[in-house]
Amino acid sequence: MRLGGLPRWRDWPWSAKLALLLGLLAVLPLSVVTLIHAFAARDDMLAATRAQNLQQARNTAQAIDRYLEGIRADVRVVASAPWTVRVLAPGSGAELRSQVGAALREMRDTHGFEALYLTDQSGVVRLATEERLVGRSYVSSRTFLEAKAGNNAVSEPRYDPQEGKVFLHASAPVRLPDGPIVGTAIGRVELSRIDETVRADTNFAGRQEIGILWNTDGIRLSHPTQPQLRFKPFEPLPREAERRLVAESRFGPDTRELLRVSSAFPGIVERSRWISYDPGSDPHLVLRLGDEDMHATLAPLATSGWTYGLFTPEHAILAALREQTWRDLATASLTGLLAVAFGLAAARWATRPLRLVWQTANAIAAGDMSRRVGLRQKDEIGRLAAAFDAMTEALAQKEAELRSYADRLEQRVDEQTTALRVLLSRAEEANRIKDEFLSTLSHELRTPLNAILGWTWLLRSGSLDDEATQRAVATIERNAKSQSQIIDDLLDVSRIITGKLRLKVRRVALQQILEAAIDAARPAADAKEIRIESVFEPEVPPVSGDPNRLQQIVWNLLSNAVKFTPAGGRIEVRLEKADGQTRIQVRDTGIGIREDFLAHVFERFRQADSSTTRTHGGLGLGLAIVRHLIELHGGTVQAESAGEGLGSTFTVLLPITPLRTLREAEPPAGHPHDVQEPDETQEIRGMRVLLVDDEADAREMLPPVLERFGADVTVTASAEEALAALRGQGADVLVADIGMPGTDGYELIRQIRALEGPARDVPAIALTAYAGDGDRRRALEAGYQLHLAKPVEPHQLAAALASVAGAVDPR
């Protein structure tokens, strides 16, 4: 016996055989009983649904009858009222007409009419609840003719061409006391009134029931669930009846289109007519719609010959039965599964000893010497298990020795692999940070450069007035300083990485340092309306440190707080003693720091947002420089934030200076990277300056700057031209670029120092973009007296010229 890919029945385990048999014994009887019950309950459920639908349909039909009878009775009341006859009599007064009109409007509003009006014998409206109806003639309407014939009736829905709507009309004759008819009373209602009654039957029992009202021709008068089918017949009308309805424009100008049958319901019209004549006939029929049966229950209306029907899809009627059947089958299946599980558990318990022996034998054959049968019974199976256990003991010892050696070897391989993976991950992270940094650096350098070049072009065009020229110069100066700040930060990081950053340590009063840094940051804060508050504890002891670097620390923290604090915010700077240390705190109400980024805030090149859509600029170096400078001073720095939007706090702890002889440091003024030089520029008036630079822009920019201080400048473009000028006319000071084609600045100064005569001793300044410590040392070793990094402030260059010329000792 084979079932697909399963083994033959005789090869099945006994536990599986027993479980399957128990499951079949449990499932089959329950399933058969469930199906028999479902078939028996189907007819009962259909019969119960028909009975319920018949009662509901009759109730709704009676409700519609009562409504139609009600509007007919209301119109009859209007027609029989004494004032109705008087208002239609010739010469009725305006006061009477006003009173009757008010009464008609009150009845319209309280009894749900769309309009009520009175006509004379010729069918002309003499009084109506709506003034627009007065004067209209309805002499040819079926409603007027019925009332003129003495009938109090409700006619079928008809289209009013002047109103553009279909109304249901009720009419009654207005008679004189002696019997003659002098006019008619007519009330009309919209079909939506009947729709409200029919709509109440929609899904009334939760079986997707829908109610429909139709006339003797099978034309739908109310179908709330599908209002577009109103006036659509169930079956094609006889040609004569269709022509009559079209000629009358019974349902409007589109009557012909409305009477076209899109899907026929054969048999329903004939059955509804038969029920109207024989109320005892079967009110139920089954219609086949597509792939399912629709059960219809019909109830005739007593007053109009119309028929009301409730339609219920068979699948909805039997839905509950199907659900119950599925629940019963699920219960049978669950019972079978439980029987299978019970049989499987019982069989596994009975065959457990044999299975343990079999599993242990397979494990030994596969080389697993750790497995033991471990049976305590003393029968044949127990003795066989003991033999297996004894056999494996001897082999297990040898295997343990080999496994121990293999484990040690595997551990070493895993350690080496893990170390290699860590290195690869770090390399990938470093490469990513490098790429982000280079992209950011390019952006931060090019952005101010773009403004510089743009304003320079405008200045060169000569099209700017004085105010625009001043704004251009200020913009160029501001962006140039921005680039200078970026370069200074990069140089600081380079010195930090290479270990060449040095401090000029002295005794420093921190309050003066903080005040100078606050003054430097205040313009940027005022521009954003940020309030800077300072809280300085009195008599805070001084610290040992480099005043310029300490001011750089505080300025970096303040500028960082200003950058990330929204307009109208607040920054607090505190200075106080704390456990034998000096504590500086900068607290802001800015955007805060994410918790996941807080641990990386002092890392180089790391920014919380390094995307191209970031709001704030920068290279991500400021806080890294702060941390390193603080650590060089023997202190610590910590960042805290409650989260995004909740501000941040940076705390700096510095050791207090022991009492010893150190001179107090004066606080540096201005930007922390500005070089403070004495104002000795008057000493260069009349000084002959020889400038050599291969860049045309530098040759054009520097002479006017130095000439404003009174210097006499000679400009050359190469080392050869500079040597010729020096030999020919001499110079008081040489200012030379380092990077030049052919002969560079290092070789130029060597050649000058090798000359004969006074020219060999000319003081020289290296003015270059090579700004590292190694570049400075190399320039001094080559023969220059001073090394200046580009860009340079005009006053700084003038002071440097005076310095090397002898006015100030450059060392």
C-alpha cells in the first residue's frame, strides 16, 4: 500500500497506524451526522425565512396602504372644508384667500405634502401653497379628471413638466352644499416618502433583504437600494401600454429609455397580478439570477392594485446554516485531531523503550558517543540498552580528546575571523565618514567662495553704487573669514591627529575669558534675538591653561549653542567651583540632541544630520576640537540633552591652578583665532616691500593694501624676477609665496642667502597657503624670519612687516 510518496502501510510505525485509525473513527461518524443535519435543516430554514418575509412584506404593504389612504383622506378633508367652497366662489376676498392659503401651508408642512392646491371647474389653479402654481392649468391631467368625475383617489406617479419632477397625486372634488362640483382639491407628494417606508426593510433580518414596490404593469415605483431602477419594468411591456406611457410622458421626457428592460424577471408580474385577484395563492417564488437563486415574497396593496415584494438571496438565507455546518465539521476535525494526538501519545509511550534503543544505535553509528539509552528496566530490552551504553563509554573518551583539540583550533579561527570582521566594519565606517566629510567640506568651502566670486564680479563690473559696494565688501570679508575659520579648524584637527598641538600655559582668570567669548558671540545671538545670560560665582580660582585655546573652547560652545537655538531662545553660561574643580556650563533651549547620537557628539567629522537637506552648516569639527583642548588642559567635557527639541547642556570641568608664580593672562579680544599684534603699522611708512607671487589675484590685491599703510611695493611674478629686482633696486622686506612653478619659495630664499652684499640679509616673510606646523618649521629653516598663513588680515601683514624689519622682535 502506497500513498503518494509515503512508505507502504506495513512499514508505518505502530504509533502512526494507531493514531490514524483513532482519528478516522472519531471524524467519520461526526462528519456524516453533520451533513445529514445540514440537509434536513436547509428546508426548515428556507420555510422559516419565507414565513418571516411574508409577515414583513404584508406589514410594509399595509403601511404603504395606510400612507396612501392617509394622503387621500387629507385631501378629502381639504375638499370638504367650508372655506374651500367659499374661496373658489367668484369674488372671494383677499383676507379669506390668505387664511385658506395659511391653512393649506400648515397642512402641507404637518402632513408631508410637497404641495396642495385648489382648481376651479376649468382645471386652473386658484390657490396653492406655492405661488408658482397659481394660474397653471391641469385640465387634462388624470388627477383633475378623476376628481371632476367625483372620485376621491390616489393616481399613479406622473411627471409634471412644469416642475420637472414625478409626483404621486391625491385628488377630491369640491362640492357645493347642494351637490354640484365647483373645483378640485389636489395634493402631491414625492416618491421619497414611500422610499422611506420601503428602505426600512433593507437587510431587516440580516439576510441582505431588499424591498421593491411596483404597479400592475410591473414598473418599479420604489427601489431604495438601487434608485436608478425606479420606473424600470421587470419585463417588457405590451406595445400598446408602452406607447401610451410614452405618449403621456408618464415619467418624464426619458420615459421611453426608462421602460427599456435591461434584465428580465420572468414570472414575477404574472404572479403579482394573480395574487391581487386571488389573495390565497402562493405568494412565494424563486427567481434565477445569474448563478444564484433569489427568493421573492409578494404582498398586494389593498388600495391601489400595486404589489410590494421582499427579495432575499438564497446564499444569505443559508449563510448561518453553512457557518453552523462548517463549525460542526471543524469540531469533528478537531475531535479527530485530538484522537490522533491521544493515539500517537499512547503509542509512543508504549514503544518508547524500543525507540530509545533504536535512536541510540543510530547515534552510535553516526559517531555520536555522548548518547546513552539509560533504561533501568531489567528485561531483554534493558540488557540490550546496557550493552550499548558500555560500548560507547570506551569510544567517548577518545572522542573527547579529539573534540577538545578541535574546539581549541576552532576558537582561534573564530577569534581571528571576528577581529578581521571588526576591522572591515571599522574601515567601511571610516570610509563612509570620510566621504561624507569630503562632501560637506566641499560644500562649506564652495558656498562662501560662490558669494565672494559673485560680489567680486559685480565690483569689477563697476555697476554698484556706494551702498552696494560696501555691502559687497562686507559680504566678501564675512565669507573669507568663514573660509579662514574652516581652514583653522582643519589645521587644529591635523595638529591634534599628529600630536603637534602645543599650549602656551599660564595662570588664567576664567571670568575674563568667558566675558570675551560672550562678547564675540553676542552679535550672532542678537541677530537671532537669542538672550545670553551669564551666572559667574564670585572668587572662582584661576586655572593653568592657554588663554587663546580656553577662549576657543568657550567660543566654540557658544557659537554651537547659537547655531542650534531657534530665534527668541535663551543661552545660559555658568562659572562655578565644583568639588575642587572649576566648572563651566553652557546651557541652551535649542533643538537638543538625539539619544542615539549623544555618544558620538564629540567625534571628528560626525554630524547628527549630514544629508544634503540639513538645516545647519559646518564640518562637525568644533566639538571634537573642544574635547581635545579640554583634555590637554587636564579637564573633561560632557554633553547632556533630554531629547530633540529640549535643549542641551555642555559641562566643562578644569582643575584649579595650584598656588605658584605665574603671570595673569589678559583675555584675547575678538575672534579666538585672531592674532593680537601691537599696532605698529606706522613703522612701515616708506618701507620698500618686494612681493613675489605667481598668482595674479594676489599680485593685484596686496599692493593696494600695503600702499594704504604707506609702503612702497614692487611686484614680481617669479623667483627669477624677484632676484633681478633685489639685485637692481634692493628692498627693505621680501614677501614671497612658497608654491611657485620652476623655483619655489624655499629655493628662492636659499639663493638670496647665498648672494654677496647687503641683499643676502634682507628680512623675508613666507606668505603661503601651506599652513601646517611642518610648513612653518621648513620655512624658518630655509631662511625666512616669519611664516604667515593665507588668508591674512591687512593689519596682521603690516604688523608682520614692521616686526621682521626690526620694529618688533618676531621671536
